[in-house]
Amino acid sequence: MNQPFIKQEKIRFKHIDYAGIVFYPRFLEMLNDLVEDWFEEALQRPFSKMHETNGIPTVDLKVQFKNPARLGETLTKKLWVKELKTSSILCGFQYVNQENKTVLEGEVTLVNVKIEEDRKTIKAEAFNEEMKSRIEKYTI
């Protein structure tokens, strides 16, 4: 059985609001960091190289906030593939705290795009077979 991509995230002062819990936009930044790490570490497609000619924008996002996360906690962030299409990936994600309570969960759809030299024209582009093979390892 395939496994999710997993990273740890320590909740820092920069993440929290006046109530002492993670301010919700910071969770989305953490999700983007998770996607970026997945592409670099697991798929061997770092954003620093990919964004010269391509991109992987988010086109759909569903999030449910289940429990607060507090300063000093460490979250385990998980990302997996639910569906791989020609040029898009539907991923599930979940963040759990040290007590194994779900803090956040949802789905994100990413689309592989080609960016033309003028940087104005962007269109979907099929994943090549090598990339599909790497992505499929995270299908659950």
C-alpha cells in the first residue's frame, strides 16, 4: 500500500493570533509549504526549477478546521493523491496534533501548467510518464 507524504510543522509565534491559536491563513501557507516540499523531496521537481517554464497552481481547495492548534505544538502534516488525471492531481491532506487529533483536513486540486515566455499565457499541460509514475506512489 502506498503511503502519504509526511512533514512536521512546529507552531511558532508567527502562526498564531491574539487568541493564541493558529490564524487560519497560516494553515494555507503551511499547505503550500507541504506541496512545495512534496514536489522537491518526493517528486524531484523543485519549484525553483519548475517555475522557469511551468507551474502547479491550486484551482480548487476544500478545508475543514477541526481543532485549534496552539503555540509550541508540533503538527504532523500528511498529503496523498486521491486522483491523478492527465494534467491535474486531486490530493487529500490532514494535519494532526501530538494527541493524534485532527486539526485540519481537506482536498486540494493542483493543475500542471505550461507558462509561455511572455509569462502571460498559461495553459494546462499533461504530466509526462516519469512524473505520473512518481505521483502514483502517493495514491491511497
